[in-house]
Amino acid sequence: MEYEAVIGLEIHVQMDTKTKMFCSCPVEFGAPPNTNVCPVCLGMPGALPVINKKAVEYALRAAIALNCTIHKESIFARKNYFYPDLPKGYQISQYEKPIATDGWLYSGEKKVRIRRLHIEEDAGKNIHEGKKSFVDLNRAGTPLMEIVTEPDISSPEEARAFLETLRNVMRYLGVSKADMEKGQLRCDINVSIKPRGSDSLGTRVEIKNVNSFRFVQKAIEYEIERQVSVVKGGGEVVQETRTFDPSTGRTYTMRTKEEAEDYRYFPDPDLLPLVLKGEWIEEIRASMPELPHQRLERFRTTYGLGEYEAKVLVDHKELGDFFEESLREVGDPKAVANWLLNDLLGLLNERKLTIESSPVSPSNLAELVTLVKRGTLSTRIGKEVLKEMVEEGKSASEIIEKRGLRQVSDEKW
């Protein structure tokens, strides 16, 4: 018998706000431990939370981009559990009445439905060194969005592609930097298997806190193989929570899977229901930035770029921004894209530089492209000049001036 996978994702997106969800403590990655804390995020008795309006706005932007139904009234609830990095003994989240539900997002040709999007606060961070454990509460109270998909994903590759698409959407919206290495995008994966073509779902296993796109793909690949092996061996898959170990490429049991009842959710008595005005929602809708799929279409139709070039530029927002800044001074999309993608990126990659740290500015690249188009530089010499631009951080005209060159041919170089 052949089996197929059924996969759903629970994605935690750290919102790029200046302050925490329910207090005025700054959100700052890499700050000394326990320096960005106050009585509210430390869970001191009598300290009362106040909702961060900017975090609500960011959640609404994400909900609109994900085609969700926005609920004008939502409720914050207490999710009760004990863990050293949770000083209050509960996490403020949303349960029965989230801010948004019933959305969808296309990843390539694949439409993935969004079950819900809700706002919550992050926990702190446990740090283990030898026999000692430390707790850093700087992250406690940081605003999060949790985005829960329907189990519409059927392969590890689809899961990875969806996450990459979602990350791009969050970056284009400006609501999160969505850097997995910094914990700004974290993913829990729900995996089950069923006989191919069957409507009945198998027992679901959750894999917690996978922190890179590659690891998400590998964790799902292993878990599918493990579950198929268990079932074919006559066993039953146990509902549980597992963790993925990148060093072995395997998942391991953490604990038996909790149900919602285990967390004893109830409305937070310190917070009134969140009531949104329709006018504010429409203001946010009207101010939405261009999204990746819209930019892709524009790059193809307006600039005449091929599918590959357009996708590479759109998938890395900063690269697309660099392209358009250069284009303002040249007006030849294909020439700019060619020099940027085929030449400048290669030189940057050799030196382990990103487009954000490029010694060549968009204006300087535009100048070089213009010189080649005019015939002042041949293409071959233009490539040599670009290499010096990367090495020295100077413009094309400065390098030509330094060498005493004007009308440059291959022979004079």
C-alpha cells in the first residue's frame, strides 16, 4: 500500500515593533540578558498590560495580505502552563475569538488555506551551559502573530516553498524581518500519513520549533519515512510532540501531545475585548504596499523580464529594490537585470557580501551600464571595471579617471 502525507503548519512571526506587546520595553535582538524587562513582562503582581496598537496594525496588514476574514471583535485569553521562561505562569494569546480567520495564500500554483491568524506574546529564552541553566526574559512579551494553515500541504518541498513565500509577504509588508536564524520566524509542523487517495486522516504528530527552511524540509522527510515504517511494520503512530535534531536528521519524542483543554484557556480579565473600527481597517487596506505576486507581474509586464529574472529579483526584496533604483537612472531593464544578476551578484558572492552590504551602489551600477550602452566601455572592459568597483568601492568614472581613460577599447586596457 502507498501512503501520502498530510501536512499543516503553525508559524510564529515576530512582529517588527519597537516595543513589546503589552508594555513599553524595547524589542532589541542581542541586548544583554534581562535588560529589556519591566514589572509587566516579568509578571509582577498588580502590573497591568496595555495593548500595542502598532502590533494590532501589523496583524491586520498580514490578515489582509493573506485574504483573511477580519473580526472586528476579538478576545485575548490566558494560555496556562508552567515553564521557566514564562514568568507569569501563562501566555497571553487568542483562542476562541482570534483577530482573523479563513484566509489563503498561493505558493506558486499551490493554494494553501489559512485557518486562523491570532496575536500573542512570546516567552523568554532558556540558555543551557553545562550543568547550569539560565533564563533571559528580554524576549518575553515580544509581539507575535501565529498563522495556522489547513492541512493542505502534501510534500516537504511544498512546505518549504510555502514558508519562503510567507516570509517574503511579511518582509514586503514591513511587519517582520522574518529572519529564521534570529528566531523571527519559527515553525511547528503537523504531519500525518494516510493511504493514497483515502479521505480518512492518520494520527497527527507535531514537530516543534524548526528554525530553518532546510530543516523544515528534512524534518518532514524523516517524519514521513518514520510514520510509514511504523504503519507498515504493523504498529500505530502515537499522537505526540517531537523535536528535530539537525545533527542526525531525525525527530525524537519530547512529550505526549497536549490538547487545548490542557492549557485551560480563559479570557484575560486584565484586557477588554479588542474592538476594531471599520474605518481603521479600511485605512490600513488602502495603504497596503505592493506584494510579491504583484511585483512579479509588474516586472514581467512593465519591464519585459523573463520569469526567472523576475522571480529572483522579487524573492529577495532588497535585490528588487536595488534593481529599481538603478533602473531610474538607466531605463534599460534587461541590461540592468543582466549586469546585476549575472555579474555584480557573482562578485559579491565570491566575497561573501550581500546586496545590502554591496560596495557598488545602485547609482554606480547604473553609471556603468550607461557607459557600456554608449560604447564608452566594451562589455569585457565593463566587467573588469565592475570588479574594481567591488574591490575599491569607487564609481566607474573614478576608476576610469584613475587610469587616465576616456574612450576605452579592449586594446587600451
